[in-house]
Amino acid sequence: MPIYEFHCGKCGEDSEVPVRSSAWEGTKCPKCGSSKLEKKLSVFASSGGAPAAPASCTGQPKSCGMCGTGKPHSH
């Protein structure tokens, strides 16, 4: 079962939740139990191919997936 990253609109926490890809809607936040989850785009590594477009960063930790990785990026 795939693991997806979600952001909760109620408590503001980010969580990784294992869900079936076609039936993630209605999944409950593991922190507060709310169903106001938004699926996040995950940043992942790949080998070869064209370089990925730079992630957008709002300056908030974890907003772009690059903060805290040691990889150069701008806010």
C-alpha cells in the first residue's frame, strides 16, 4: 500500500499515511482525527533523466521539501 503525505487543514500538521491511491479521500488525520486532509506533492530522488524543476519554497520549514536537506535552494 502506498504512503502519501498529507497536510491537515484543521490542526496544520503534516503526516505520512498509508492509503489506497484511489480511495484516500475521507482519510482521517492521525494527529487530530479531522478529515480535512490535502494531499501534498512529495519530493523524491530519481537517477538519471532531466533535472527536476526547482521546488517552490515559501520560507516555511517543510513547505518545499528542500529545507533541511542541505541542498542549495532559495526562498
